Amino acid sequence: MEDRVIDLYYNQKKTYREIEKLVRKSPRDIRNILNKVEPSEHSMSVSSRAYKLFSEHKSPIEVAIALNIRQPDAIQFYKEYFNLSQLHDLYRIYEEIKDDLYSFLEFYRLTKAARMGPSQVISLLKIANNDLASVQRRFEQLSRDVISLELEKQNSARICQELNDKIASSRKREDYVRSCCQIEISRMDQLNKKQRSLEGFVQFFEDNNKTKTKENLTSVRLKNNDTIKRNE
């Protein structure tokens, strides 16, 4: 309310009577409010007074209390002050670099692309120790080493794959030979069975022939004996 009274009187040039109707305060209250304002600030708007307080390092809540404004207004004035101060800083930086603006912007883009913050850039400069050429040579050597290691890795992977292929092929041949051996063993078992069967059959015939031969010999002897007896 006090801020509105100040604005109506100093900025909008309203009379006490007009202000009294708008804010429903007595002339005495209006005078007391206006007496609180420093003479140098009579012609300043609320935003200007807010900027002045922010420049004195006042916080948004302190400015809101001092000017009797609400939080949204205090935050808005703070954002505006911040933008204004940033523009001032940007102009000051431009005054320093001027002709090197392109290099500065290129450096900023590179650090942004590399996701490097100011602290990382400072650390990098400390590591370089004012001998950037040496760091560059070291970086190039490390880059070559990385490429060499990558090639060795790829070569090792290729050799490993070839060995795995050979192992797989050997296992296939081993399985094939084992299968062939099993087949041959099975055939040999069948042949052995047939051989034993044939040997038994032959033995049977041999034994049978021997028996018949003995019987025939016995019969011949008996006949011969009978013949000899008759001749006598």
C-alpha cells in the first residue's frame, strides 16, 4: 500500500485528495508514508528502487520487505536486475577481448562440445604447466598408442576367432571319428557273433562226421570179421 501511495504521488502526480479516494487513507497517513521516502528517491519508480537495493547486495526477500511488494514482483525485479548486470558484464568482457572475440567464441564452443566447465579448463591449463606444445606431443603419442592397441586388440580378436573355429572343426572331426569307431565296433561285434556261430556249426559237422566215420569203420571191421569167419 505504501508503495502505491508513493507511486501515485511522485510518478502519477496525484493530489492528496485523489490518493485519499484511491487508497482510502487519511491525508495524515499519506503524509507519513511520503515522509519515509528519501528525497533522492522521490522520482524513482519501484523497479528502479529495487535495482538499487539489489546493487547493494540485498536479497529478494529484503527488497520485498523494504519496498512492501509481493514475492512475484520481487522475483521479477531480481531477474530484470540480473539480466541488466549480465549485459554489463558481457560488455565489459567485450571491451577486454574485442578483436579476439572470434577466438573467444570458438574456445567457448569447443569447451561446450567437450562438456568442460571452467574448473576443468583451469585444471587442464595447470596440467599443461605453460608447455602446451609438450602436452600436445604427449596427446598425439597417446593417440597413436591407442590406435596401435586397438589394432592389436582387433588382431587378437581375429586370431582368437580363428582358434575357436579350428577347435570347433576339430571337435566335429573328433565326433565324426568317434561315430565311425562306434559303427566299426558294432560291425566287429556282429562279425564275431557270426564267426562264433559258423565255428559252432563247423564243429557240429566235424563232430558228426567223426561219429559217422567211427561207425563206418566199426561196421567195416565187423563185416571183415564175418567174412574171415566164413572163409575159415
